[in-house]
Amino acid sequence: MKPIYPEELKYGQKPKMVVVSCSDSRIPGGIVFSDWKFVPGQYFEIRNARNCYLLSKESFFYAVAHLKVEEVAIVGHNNCGMMKALIKGKDDVPEIQNVIDLIIGKVFGGDLPTDEVDELAKENVHRQIELLLEEPLVKERYESGDLKLKGYYYDFSKGVPELYLINENGKKLNEKVF
């Protein structure tokens, strides 16, 4: 079924949330937050092979500064290929190696806290929330009460997807959403 665009979406967008998720084909992105129905205009999605806002800063800050989203969702997942690459520490493709170096250096401060893939994926989400709270624009909007930061972990290891809220505004949690 093709989506129907309401009148207000024909002339602009006003999403409530920016979703930074992995480009892994098993991850449904923002649709996970809308009861598995595609609703145009609801989410501003940023997808990359590591669910890392640092690698799509222009899109991320466009959503925060100009679209005035009310919530940031960083979504990690189980069995993540990029987390495996981080643990391995090297890749023959220079562009991938650059990303590995950036994430290990910037997100993890030079040392990975674990060599367990799924735990590293969760820690990646936590560390990005911490970094976001240091970004001046994000910090200003968060402190004024205009922006919430949430970290999620998407787990499909049992064959049925489960979503967990694992971070809210810098506080670690483990609340099953579904």
C-alpha cells in the first residue's frame, strides 16, 4: 500500500524524532517506533553501518537545529557487523578502517570496554548519548527541556524482535518496550 501524504507534509516536514540506526538490512529503522506501519513525516531517519551520529553530523544537526525534533533515538542491535569490525580492529578497505579508527578513538576513547559483540553494541549506544550531552546545541536543548535523548537496543536473536530502552538522558536502563 502506498503512503498518503497529508496536506501539511506536501510543503515541509516536522518529525518528532530523529532515529539514528544501523543500515543493517535486518533493522527496520524508525518504523519500529510506529507499530510496524510506515507513517510519512513521523521520523527523520539516519542510517549508517554503525548507528553513529558522528558519521552523519550534518543530517543529525539539521534535525536538531532546524526541524526541532523533540527526541533523539540511538538504536543499536545484536550481532552487529561493525561491532565485530571494531573488535577485530582492522579492515582492508580504507574507508571502513577510517570509521573503525574514528569510533574506537572518539566514541570509546581509544580502548574498547569489552570484546563481546552485543555488549559492545549496547555500550556504543551509551557512549553516544554521553557524547551528545556534550554537544553544545544538544546540551542547550536538553537542559531547556526541549529535547530527550534515548538509547535503544534491538534484539532479533530469538527470531522475534525485541526492543529495549537502555538509556534515557544518560541514565542506563534495561526496560523492554516490546
